[in-house]
Amino acid sequence: MPPTLEELFEGSTPLARRLAREGPYSSQHALIDRARVLVDALTEEEKIATLNAHPRIGEDPHRMSVRSRAEQGQEDALPELARLNAEYEDRFGFRFVVFVNRRPKSEIAAVLRQRLNRTRAEELEAGLRAIVDIAEDRSRG
């Protein structure tokens, strides 16, 4: 059985709700293709709500979905991530989202440091692209 929209998109986010209203889809591939288009149609408020539904990188594993825990791994916490996440959220006004793809937290911290130098518009776009990349990976099982 394929994952639900809530499993793919980390809850009943504005993006997941729009996809649900338009469905059903002929395939998981069609669903992901439509999600890539719909993220651009979301209002800024909906985009931010969709991003903020994802757990912070390095967050307490008990506050994450089973899928997020598996994707982020069980390695030791990296204290720098909490500081970087807070700095990112203060700067941009939404949560840092990246397709972890089972990379170590130290590598993700380096990515986060780099992305702090980008514009808000670049980060909003990158985060939403990551949301769909994560969903695509989850749809494969």
C-alpha cells in the first residue's frame, strides 16, 4: 500500500490538502509531479506552514515521525544544529528543510551554514523543493 499524503508530506500541510482535493492520481509519479507544480501556487503563508510542518534537523527524535527518524538517523546529537536552526529561523522566518538522504548531521550542518548566506526567496524555493524531494523518496518505500 502506498504511503498516505500525510506520511509523504509530514502531516496535513497546505500542500497535502491541495493534493488531496485534486486527487486521486494515476500513480505516485503523477502525484509527485503535481506537487512540484502546486508548491508554486501556494500562498506565502501556506508555503511557510508546509515547511514548518517538517521537524528540525537534529530535533528530539521523540517529536518526529517514524519516517523522519529513519531519514535523519540515530547518530548522536550535534549541538551546533540547534544553534544553526535557531539562526536560520530568525533570519528567514521558517524552518530549514533539506533532503537529508541519510547524510550525517555534520554534513547537514555544513549545508545549513552555507544556506544562511542566501536570500529568503532562494531559501523558500529550496525548502519547498526539498519537501517534494523528500516526499518522492518516501513514495518509493
